[in-house]
Amino acid sequence: RETQTDIYYTVCAQTGETEILPGEKTKTWGYNRSILGQTVVFPVGKHIHVTLQNRLPEITTFHWHGLNVSGPYVDGGCHAPVYPGEDSEIDFTLNQPASTNWLHAHPCPATAEQVYKGLATMVVVTDQHEASLSLPRTYGVDDIPVILQDRTFHENNQLDYRTDYDPDGVLGVTPLVNGTVNGYFDVTAKKMRLRLLNGANRREWRLHFSDDLEFVQIAGDGSLLPKPVHFTKLMLTCAERAELVVDFSKYKPGDEVILYSDQTPIMTFRIKEFTNDQHVEVPDELLKIEVPAVDPETPVRKVVMSGMDESVMMDHKKFKMDRIDAEQEVGLVQYWDVSNTNGRKMGMVHPFHCHGMSFLVISRNGHDPYPNERGFKDTVGVNPSETVRILVRFDLAGLYMYHCHILEHEDGGMMAQIETF
Ligand code: C2O
Ligand code: CU
Ligand code: CU
């Protein structure tokens, strides 16, 4: 049983300067520090109180992406502004599986620019089931966050979002891991757990290691996978997470293993003596998932993502904060068919995300979902001309947004809201 002790946490959105490029100062924003923030760890079952502080020159919101908390004020969508110089208090108790989530700014329509400046950090939810499994979980030793982003540095090494603005999403030329360039990690444990988060505004990462090193994916966005999945390549669309266990035991001290996206090196794992005394055997069964039954009388909800650049729309409309687009009863289990009407050849992948719950991916154009989509998720890449069926159940009443997680598409109005009651 979880104990009843409350947890108090303060998160301050602030401006700062960060040495991202060696010897140069870049103006950045972050949570409790100059860029990104420390990883937040929230155990399920505890009463959590968070003080939100805005020390920025403009409005921001604090969105807990992947936390199943009531919207919109606790969940921090665009209805929950914290004004410059002000504080706000929220509290919640989590009841969801252990997972890797994130906190990011979500003011409309400035989400993309604020995240670009650095307002994003990892939020890890822990539970007793996950803690009972033989997995690496010593933070900073064999369990590390890997936040993937890309940026372009302009004159005086500044991030000039306005210069880079593209309605289809800002791409940077320089990959960043946890806000650093040329990121590396000194490996002292044979098996490393990497908590990958695609925190980029628009970029999809196509990840693989040098030597085509095989790795095991153990978790997706919202939970462990039912069973580990072995891969040599992994694609992550915006806002998706993947927890990997990478076995470096065949390497010797002095070896280097490189993580690439396509041909671009992202990060180096420098093998040291394996001084970390670790007993990890990834289990064959990670999580039992009971798929709730859908009443055949319940209609399938259709969600339509269309367009590119300025013409992007959600359900044939642009977002309006004072319009509620859909409703669903709390506890009802419903299929949503989420389609991307873009043409197969030229179209973009739209990563669909919904606040307030995690869903299960049922099918892609009627076929089985990918093997690493069998756990709970809150973001799913919908390919051009594809319909992804997901199974949705909300447990809390509130107002929640759903949108494309290419942040410039979201700011461009490819977003809608659903009220649950
Ligand atoms: Cu990370 Cu409304 O999203
Ligand atoms: Cu979200
Ligand atoms: Cu999109």
C-alpha cells in the first residue's frame, strides 16, 4: 500500500542563459533552471500539490502531458493561464500505470515558441508493479532521460524562433539531447534504460545505434508494453515516448556506441568499466492489460486531421477556445477512428494526441498496430491516408483538448476540445 504522505513540488517557469554551444551563451527558458528542467518523479496514489510560478515576461500554462488529471485547470491546457509574476496552485492524485511523461508549456497560440525556448521537462510516474520488476531504475546511473529536440542557432548563437517559423513545424539543424549538443553518457552498467521523449516541435526521429545494436523497448507513452519488443530501429513522432533497455555487455572500456537518427549522430555512449553491480533480467511479461469491452451500440467517433501548412484543421475546423466540439460520458468505452486525409505521396504524418486519458491502439487501416503500440498511449502518429482506431475511456470529468502534436499545427488551429461528464 502507498503511504498517505503528501508530496509538494514547485515548478517555476523562468528565463535564463545556457551554454549549449561550447563557450557561448544562449538565451533560453526553463523550469527551475535555465533550460528544460530536472526530471519530476510522481508516485501513484499520493496526494500531490504543485505550485506553478510564472517568472516569464508573458503568459504561460503548465501542461502535464500524459498525466491523467482533470482538465483544463489541473491538466494545464490553454484555459489555465498563469500570468507573469503570478503563482497558481494545483493538486491531484494519480491513478495510472508507471510511465514516462512530460511537462510543457501550452498557451494558445504560443506553445511552439515556448517549448522551443526550453519549456519542457520529463515527468516519471512510478508504481509498485513497475518497482517489482527486474529493470534498471537507478536514476542517472542506469536509467536516464533522453529528451530529443532540434534547434538552429542564429547570430550571437541565439534561438530565433521567428526567423525559423514554418507553419508545418520548425526544424532545427542541430540535434540536442537534454538541451546539450554532442551529448554523451559514461556507461558503467551493462544494461541501460533510456527514457526517450520526442520533445521536438516537428521532427520525427528514426533512431538506431552503431553496429545495428539490438535493443528492447519496454514501454511506450502511457505504460509498460505487455511484452518487451526487440528492435534495431525505432521511429518516434512528436511527443511520443519509448523506454528502451540497451545491453552494452559485449563492449569493452573505451568503446563508443553512437545513437543516430537517420545518418545524424545524436548521442555517444562511452563504455567504462562495468562497475555498477546490476542484476537485471528484463521479464518476458511486463504488464497485463485488460482491454475493456465496447458496447456494439456505441457509435464510433470520427476524428479527422486534414491539411498541411496554414490549412491544417481538426474535424474540418480551426480551434476556438470558447467552442466545445465533442462530448463523452465518463466511463464510456468508445472507439475513435482518427484519420489523416493527406495524400499518401506528399502528405505529412500528424501525431494525434488527446489530454486526460491514455488510449489503446486497436488498428491501423484495419491491420494490427505496430508491436510497440500494445501498451497505453496518448500520442499516435497517423500516417497520410491512414485511419487509426483507438479505444478511449475517460475516468475524470472535465474539458480536454485533442490535437496534432506538431506544435505549429496545434498553434495553427489543428486542435479541438471534448467535454467529459
Ligand atoms: Cu503535449 Cu496538448 O499537449
Ligand atoms: Cu497533452
Ligand atoms: Cu499535424
